[in-house]
Amino acid sequence: MVAGQEEGARYRAFLSYNHKDGQQARWLHRRLEGYRIPRRLAGKEGDRGIVPARLSPIFRDREELPAAGDLSEKVRAALAASQSLIVVCSPNAAASPWVAKEIDTFRELHPGRPILAAILDGEPAQCFPPPLGANGAEPLAADLRKQGDGRRLGLLKLVAGLAGTGLDALVQRDAQRRIRRVMAVTMGALMMMLVTTALAIFAFNARAEAERQRAEAEGLVEFMLTDLRRELREVGRLDIMATVNDRAMSFYRERERAAGSRGDLTNRARLNQTAGEDALTRGNLETALRFFRQAHTNSAAAMESAADDPGALFVHGRSEYWIGRVYELRQQWRLAEVHYRRFRVSTESLIASDPHNPEYMKQVAWAAIDLGNLQLNGARDAAAAQLSYREAVRWFTNAAQADRSDENTRLALANAYGWLAESYWAQDLRNDGLEARLRQHEIVSGLHEADSSSFEKLFRLAVADRGLARMLGNLGRAEEGRSFLSRAWARSGALTARDPSNSEWLLLRVFLACDIIFGKLGPPDNVSRAWVRSELRGAASTMRAQRNPRVAEFANCLNALGKGA
């Protein structure tokens, strides 16, 4: 007998569908039979016995049955020899007596075997064949629609149900496969670092070539600070980003040593800011603050020598912002306000100098977000925060319209809607809060659908999933909330598997674990409380080792866990 297959079960599953959905059924059949279970899971004990290495064969009628046979007898024989039943759900399937008969027959033959629903089109009330929900039965459902789980996560849900293994492990394996596709970006980054080193060495070998080399090297540094950095963030390679920063810093130090001057202070400040941002992502606030203060010193000096230069003002404003951000994370509200207000003054000067510049519009919007965060979390003035967040939404919308190719602006707009939802919720304006959350999720979901290999977009989508899950749970819409919670948990697992030290991703994992253990929705399907508690303790331990002060944000959850929850 094949590993993980019940005695007498020739087929891993029977695929039931209406012939009008034949194209999608063939796709699903091909993907399920072609899926390979991760080696570390195959052969282990699962929820349904030994986890198989493959899910084949899966029976699909209209392909395996000969035209000349007694179809009814052969279908019944295939159902009798199937370990599970997968129902491809659509309005076509819901109206099909043949699909309904297959469900009834399978239940009659195998009362205890699982039935899985693959939602292709329509809501459950419109797409589930009537026997699927008979007697209060609730089949495991994978929503293959774009607005649901999507094809990738939906397929993994079906695989987990058929194999009897955890969904999170499969999501992590899927993420690793996507990582291999983006390794070319990492290799390109390494090549850029080698080129930078070569340029830096060559720059001092020939005095006559110094100016040309300086222009080339600074152009390369500009690429490292913008396009390359953006690509590395998308694929979650903070380790390469830190090395890129170190190389660029070394280049400037060597230049300054040779020239006997401080060189380009604005670019030095930008490098300090990126190094600080990476340290912040690692949860090391002390190191981040040291880099941001160095950036502030350099950008202030650049401002003194070029007070009318918008570029120098822009960079100096960012120095103020980043110092304020560290103080905000430490919940040192007064110090954060000092730097955030200086940042706001700089953004007002920038937008006055060029009202149609989308980059300046975004800075005004971020200044409004910062003020809103101080009002909501520091002063506890949700009404004032609401006004600030609405201002941010307006400016981000203007910036997105001015530059429709900038995905980061739309991500920022989604973030603003998320904060706006929090301010509404704090005022018990629940309908407005839900509308803002749905708008946030719609934006991020569309961006992720267009670029599913981006870890940055995956993180933003998981955050939006969690926000909707909590809000729907509090509104009494538990089934919908649990669906979003399940997606958020699976996606956060893929993120922390990619980079176990990313403090933002770890914090999301912790918050989700606390939601599952102590929230209204409970654990998602195929997720045990014991595993969630283990994940919570592991993520919290890593953040403590980072000396991350944000541990205080979930201290109550950890204390409750220690009391036996």
C-alpha cells in the first residue's frame, strides 16, 4: 500500500466538477498530482497517517472513464476507491444533479472520509452544491478566487487537507521555491558590490582619471541607494542590503582620506539613514539611533553650505523623521514630537517650492501619519488622529495620481487607510472603520496579486489580513474573520521562515499568535494552540535577544501565556 493511503483506496482523491468548469478542473487536477510534499514532511506521521511524497493518482471523470462503459458503475467504483473527495464549487456545480449525486454517494460509502471544497466562483451560498452543507457539515474550503485565498494559497490548503499535514509548512516550502526565482537579484547585488570595490580601488590609481571615476562611482552609489535597495527589500535580503551599505561607506571614507575633506555630506547622510533603517528592521534601536544622529549631523552641515538646495532640505527632513521614529517606538512621545514637527516644517517648505512634485507630496503625507500616530497612541485623541490620517490619505492619493507607476506610494496609501481605520475604531465608528480596512486590503491585495514574489507586499498583505480579521471578529462575523486570520498566519509564517530576525515580521507573528490564543476567533483550521504558543515564545525570545523595546507591546499576552493560557 502507498504511504499515507488508506487500505482499499486506489485513488488519493476523487475530483467532482461540472463539465462547464472543465478547464479549471484540469488545471487543479494537474497541479495537485504534480505537487511534491517537502522531504522533511514526507514519511512522517500526519493527521491522516503517514504523509505521502506525492498526491497521485487523483481520479477525474470524463478523463479516465471510457465512453462505452456503464458510467454510473464506474463512477461509483472510483468513489469507493477514493480516499477523499474534492468538489470544485461554482454556480454550475451547485446546479448540477450529477455533482450532488457524487457527494451523496461518497458520504454513503465513506462517512468518515474528508470532503474538501475548492471554491472557483461565487460565494458559498451560490456555489456549494446542496449536499455539501447537509446536516450542518462544514467542509474544509479553499477559496481559489482572487479576492479569497488566491490560486497559490488555495492549492496549498487542498494539499494540506489531502496529505494531513500543516498548512504553514507548505507555505514556507512555497516561499522557498519563489526565493530561488529571485536569487538572480541577489547575485546581481553581489556583482554590484564587486564593481563598487573595483571602482573605489581604481579611483586612486590614476590621478588624471579621478573626476571621471568619481562621477561613475557616485552614480553607482546612487543606484545602490535607490533601485538596488528597492529590489533587495522586495526579496527580503536585508543581509545583502547591510553589506551594500558597508561597501558604500568604505568608498566614501577612502575618498575623503585621499582628498582630505568631508566630501558629499548629503550622500553620507543618506547612507547613514539607510544603515539606521536596516538596524531598525533588525530591532536594534540603539544602533539605529546612532546612525540617524550621524545622518543628522551630516545633513545639517550640508544644509549650512547649501541652504537653498531642495535636495539637502529633503535629506535633512528625513534625518529628523528617522530620529522621531526611534523615539516613537520607544514611546518617548515628547521627544518624538520635537523631531516630527521639524520634519513637518521641512515637508511644508518642499511642497511650497514645487507643489506638483509627487515625492514631496509623499513626505507631507508621512508627516501627517507621524502626527496622527502621536495623537492616537500618545495623546489618546482619536478624533484629532482621524483628521491627520485623512490628510495623509489625501496627499498619498494625489502622489499616486501624479506618478501611477510608483507602487510604493500605493502601499503607503494602504498603510494610511489602515491607520484611519484604527482611529475610527477607537471612536466606535465601526462602519467607517470597516470601510477603511477594506480599502486598505483592496489596494495591497491588488499589488500582491501583480507581484506575488515580493516579500514586502506579502508582509503588507498579512498586516491587512490581520486588521480585517480582528475587525470582523469584533463585529460578530466570525467565519469571515477566521478566514482572514488563517491567511495572515500562513503568510507571516512564510515571512519569518525567510528572515527569522526581521523585527517587523516577528512582531506581526507575535501579534497574530496572541490573537489566536486570546482573541475571539480561535485557531485557524489545521493550526494547533500548542504550535501557536511555541511560535509565540520563539519569536518573543528572538526579539528579547535583539533588546527590542517593542517587546513591551505584547507583555500582557506573554504574562497571560505564563499563567497557563
